[in-house]
Amino acid sequence: MVEEKTGMKINSGAGVVIILAVLAGFFWYKTNTWPVVAVINGKPLTRFEVDQQLFNQDKGTVIEGLITQTLIKQDVEKRGIKATDAEVDAKIEEIKQGLAPGQELEKALAAQGMTLAQFKEQVKLRVEVEKLLADKTKVASDEAEKFVTENDKSFAVGTTQEQKTEMAMKNLQQEKFQKALDEWLKELKDKAKIWKVTKWETPPALGLN
């Protein structure tokens, strides 16, 4: 009888371990990280504790950033705008061209705590937003010529007229894009119904305190 009880305890303990392993695996699958980020002298440091600390330190910026990203995704999806893999890859190559000599994209991303997959998602959204605002970011040739004339002294010596025009087009397009983006985001936020939690606590209105 004693052996049977011991065996039951062992089986029960093994069952708990298996369940915990399955739950940890499921957590990793859903969040791409582990629920425990470190163990210090046998005491685990959980992902929740880290998230809570980060939330308290910079909650305003984090929340606003996620709200903006969500609003953008919702509007882009509603309009049926999609970026193809080829468009995303082309944009990434363009970004790589702008890196400092010898700098690798993957290492630059790792320094910011971002994976290549996460970066691709951001690039994909950027391409979709550019397509959405394309009509508002077009630059006419006379606008570029005017820009070159007014800023001719700012170009490096030896820059050809063609290069100046190309740089002017990109500069003006970026300015127009930023202006259109700011106006569009303001419109989205003005129309949206947004409710925010500012503390790590259950909202009183839910009646769960």
C-alpha cells in the first residue's frame, strides 16, 4: 500500500511537471518568450514583473505607440491595402543602403532588442501606409527644382544636377509624407473610442476589486 501511495505521489508530481511544461510551451508559442526570464538563487523573475516595471517607467510612450499602431492597422485593413513580399523586401533593401558602411541590419536590430521578423512587420506596415497616403506625397518636378535653387549651397561640392534633383525629390516627399501622416493619425484618434488603463490594477467599473 505504501508503495502504491508513493507511486501515486510520483505520478502526480510528474503530471504537474508535464502540465507546467505544456503551459510554458504554450506561453512561448503565443508570446515568443518564456514566462520566467531569470532565476536568482532559486527565486524566479517573471515576465510579468519585467513588463510591470517597464510599464511603470515608460507607460505613456508605450501605450500611445501601441494605440497608434493599432489604429493604423485597423484603418489599413478596412481600406483593403496590402503590401506584397516583393514591396517589403525592396523597402528593406532601401533601408540597408542607408546604413553606415560595414553596419549590418541584423546586428543593428539586435542592439534595439528587435528581431528581423518584427522589423519586417514594421516595414510591411510602413509600405502599406505609404500606399495609403501616396496621393498626398507626390512631388512635382517644379517643386524639386525650386528646392534645389533655394538650397543649392547646402549640397556637397561635386554633386550633379541630377543627384540634387533626386535628393530634393526624396526630401520633399518625406516632408509631405510626415505632414500627411500626422493629419491622418489625428483624424483617426479624433474618431476613435479609446479607453486606457494607467495603473496595474483592475478597473473599478468591472466590479472585480
